Amino acid sequence: MPTSSAEFDRHMMDIAVRMARRGLGTTAPNPSVGAIVVDEGTGEVIARGWTQPGGRPHAEKEALRRAGERARGRTMYLTLEPCAHTGRLPTCADAMVMAGLKRVVCAIPDPNPIVSGRGFAQLSDAGIKVEIGVQADEARLVTLGHILAQTAQRPFVQLKMALDAGHAVAAGNGAPVWVTSPEARAYAHLLRAEADAILVGAGTVLADDPALTSRLPGLTDRSPRRIIVDGSLRTPATAKVYSAADTLPEARFRQVWLATRADEAHLAASPHATNRDHVTFDSHPEGPSRIGLATLLARLARNGVTRLLVEGGPEMWAAFLAAGLVDEAIVAVSPVKSSGPTIPVAGPDLEQHFAAHRLVCVARRMAGPDTLHVFRRESE
């Protein structure tokens, strides 16, 4: 058990952050928030809540619903400032006041200008003790997609790479060529489930013909939207990314967006332009330039994407890194070299490669025989 009130608060906020992670990939454009109701006298976690699929109910209301009358006089730990702007329903701040909470411990304020500061003020005005900043870094990381959508008008960008021992990728020929283990690939599918959208270049589609779905047991209904950067409409209508999308349970998850520079005549001739499950997403990316990718990310943010997973290939990774638009990179490195032809991605010093793009290694862990390196932007 924690030995001090500050340690107790950190411990409880860690639980709330874990609750927030449960909703990643399911709540956009709303943030995924975690909330727990706690009896500080006994240390009991009375109820847990997290933002529900589609963005509602919010975590606070979900936790209060589960706690019922037991919430009165208790403490809520919350990863993000509660909403207080008026709408069709009572706000979360309203619900927290009506529930009779005694104390609210919140990790970070909401940068959304229609919320920022108002939620805390409403709680304080009602006599609820409010404390802010506990485990702020941890909560900020899990909420970074929402924060960047509000402050930079773009989603959180996460690169996922799978490299052999020589820091290269296998050259595909129309089918996937795996260089990492089943364990590392399973983790990659978890990253897909936590993303709002997944992006690849047309070259990756032609080389590997990926389905780009999440195929972990229990998470097959959490496949993100697929985005193909395809400036000249090379993606064939027979690509697996389309046929796999047809098997997904909800129409919004079946969408395949094409980011293309093609003119209207080009689009009209495309077999994808009239497919009812596909959306032609003409955001005019200008090759690997910063302006083109920034334009694409801004368009994605306006369409509700807060967390973007960039899976490939090497040209796309390099473009995002060169543009300074990568917030986190997850790099799985195999202990063996590929036997067939490869495409170099990084030099012998992986940390130096990412340091050149202001990304530092913050964690390493094993996935089967492979090593997972986590690189994160220095300012984050």
C-alpha cells in the first residue's frame, strides 16, 4: 500500500491512466479519458470508468453511474479536465457536483478553449476540492492526440517499423515478408487497435498487399480507418486493403481514404471513386515535403483523426521524419538479418538515426526474440 497521501494519489492516477488507455482508438474525435471513484479512507476503488466507444458517455459519467450513491463524499481521479460547456446533456462537471464528490484529483487541464479552466472553476465554485497535476506526464502522453488536435491542428503521429538485424526491411513482391517474430507482430496489431487511422504509401500496398486490420483476438472490431498516400492512383481495386475492409462490422471502420494529387478527371476514372465503402480523400500531399504532409495531417484532424499510425514503408517513414512530424516511433528489431533482398532504413546506430530527428529512446523491451525500441520527441 502507498505510504503517503502523495504516493496514494499517484497510485490512483496510474489506475485512471490505465482506464484511459482502454478507449484509445474508439473515442475520436473525443479524447479517451480515465476516471475512478475512490474511498480514500479505506483505499477502495469503488468504480472505474473510461470514455465509451464513439466518445460517449464520457469517463466521468461512466464512473459515477457505476458508483451510484457510493460516490457521495468520495474522491474522483481523472486524467483530463471535465467538460463544462453547455450542450444537449448535463456536463460532466454538472454530474460530478450532483454526485456529491468531496475531492477531484485531475492530471491535466483540457486545451480545448471551450473547456479549459471552466471545468475546474465549476467544481471549485461548488465547494469541491480540486488538485491538478498528479501524474501529468503519463496522462499527457495518453491524451496527446487530443492535445495536438487542439493546439497544432494535427493528430498524434506514431511510426511503427519492423527491421532486421541490419536495420533494413525486406523487399516485398506483392506479399508480406516478415522480419520480426509473431510476438512483435501481435504488438503491432495492438498499436493498430489503439489508432484512429493507419497510413501507408502506395508502394507498400503494391509490395506487400497488406490488409491493415487489427487481428488480435477480441480486438478484430477495432481496426482503424486505412489511408493510402497515392499521388498517382496506383492502388489496384483488387488490393487486400479493400477486400479486408468489407469484412469489418461498422461502415466507419470500412473506409479506405486515398490521399492523392489527382485531378477530378483522374478521380472519376478511378475504380475507387464510386465504391460505396471507400472515400476518396483528396488532400493534395506534395510528395515528401513538409507542406504536403502538414496539409494531409490538418485534413485528417478536421475529419476526426487524433491518433495516426504510420506503418510504411521506408519512403513514408523518411518523409515524416524529415518533416519533423513524428511524435513517437516504435521500432521492432530482429536479432537476425533477412535472407533475401532488403531496403536499408537506418544506419548501424539506431539511436543516432532518430536523434537526428529529435527523437530519443525512452524504453526498450522484448517481444519474443525481438527488441522493441520506443523513441519519443524530446519536447514530449
